[in-house]
Amino acid sequence: MLKMINIESGYEDLMVLHGVSLRVGQGEVVALLGANGAGKSTLQRTASGLISPREGRILLGGKSIGGAPAEKIASKGLAFVPEGRGLFPGMSILDNLRMGGYSRRLRGSKLSGAIEKTFELFPALKDRLGDRAGNLSGGQQQMLAIAKALVGSPDILLLDEPSTGLAPLLVAEVFEKIKQLKASGMTILLAEQNVQQALEVADRAYVLENGRIVLEGPSSVVMESEDVKRAYLGI
Ligand code: ATP
């Protein structure tokens, strides 16, 4: 579904990613792990077109998207939920969900049908459609951000640290939703610092360190790595 090949990317004179290659197959959940500043967000921003890669190729469903603008990539089925969630805090929950259909040009009954469908996974949103998004708790905002991304029926969902800043109970709830999305067949690239829980839901994982992939493999193998245990799992 998504292939990144030898990506070099960064900001003005700061190169962050140094020759990163990664793939996410259809229906897979792939974890992207690494410490603060390792480059997880930069990788997701590059895949979603918010930053243009300096080198390398990016393929979505086999077609080249490297260097394409973010709106174009979103319209081709890649949805990115950034850290900080990318909501419009002054707008209602319903209007935020409507914005989620924009990239796919959804209108009328198609848009309302797509919004209705997100209530299967996020029923709590349905009772609060008129509330301002900014008034929701952190956990509810994260759920809304994912629901908003789902309105466009993406082929792949990029989640940037969805559990950050949430209390443990809400973290568990976010991971439960990710499990349900996986069960529904959604393809997900999940950047996380919550390594244990990310590996429990993911099929495979990549570990980024200073902009380079230092380890990749099935989650069970990555979880058993002595380096991962020491650096991220405190074992
Ligand atoms: P975090 O958990 O902190 O988000 P991360 O693994 O996602 O970590 P990135 O956010 O990709 O890491 O940051 C990688 C490097 O790029 C860091 O050195 C960071 O300071 C730098 N960086 C991130 N965003 C920008 C920006 N907009 N402009 C310049 N440098 C940036």
C-alpha cells in the first residue's frame, strides 16, 4: 500500500531522515518506534506530502506520490492524523467530521453516510455533534481526529503518537480502537512512543534512531530484541 524507498527528508538546512526505506502492506498495522526527535513525525509528514523528500521514492498503491502536494495525496487515499490532532477547535464535532470528507470531495448523502459510519466505531461522538471540538477532553479529541480521518474512507491511515498526553485508561481505549480498525481491515502506520502497546497491536515494526532505521521485523521479534527491551521497555 505504502512504500518509501531511500528517503532523505528534513527542514531547510536540517536533514532528519537519512536513507529511510519502509513498506506497509494492505491490511497491515506497522509500528514506527523511536525516541523523541528520532524522525517519526518527519517520516509521516513526508509520506503525507507536508514535506517534500529531497531524495528517494514514495509509492501509494504502486503509484509515485513523492513530491506531490498534501491535498493530492489525501485525495488518493492517505489520511494523516498528526500529533496535536489537526482538529478545528472552534468548530463543532459535526463540522470537523464534515471537513474529513473534503479531501475526497464528499457531499450530500455520501458525506452524511460516511459520517454516520464513523459512529459504529465512535458512538460517543453521535450524542455531542453540536459541541465545540475544543471543549472535548484529550481522549475524545483523539477519537474525533481518527473519526475525521475515516470519513474520507482512506486506504491507509497514518497515526502520529495517538496516545500522547492521555491518561492510562484513555491510552488503552485508543489502542482498543486501533485494534478494532485493524480487525476491519484498515491499513495503519502507527508512530508511537508507547512501545509495548504499539507492538501488541502491530504486525511489524520499524525502529528509527537519528533518522535511520536500526531495526525492523515482525512485532514479536522486535519485542524480543535486547536493544528494544533496554531502550524502550525498561526490561
Ligand atoms: P517527537 O516524538 O518529538 O515528535 P519524532 O520522532 O516524531 O519525535 P520529529 O518530530 O520528526 O521526531 O523530529 C526530528 C527532528 O526534526 C528533531 O531534531 C526536531 O527538532 C526537528 N524538527 C521537527 N519539526 C521541525 C520543524 N518544523 N522545523 C525544523 N526542525 C524540526
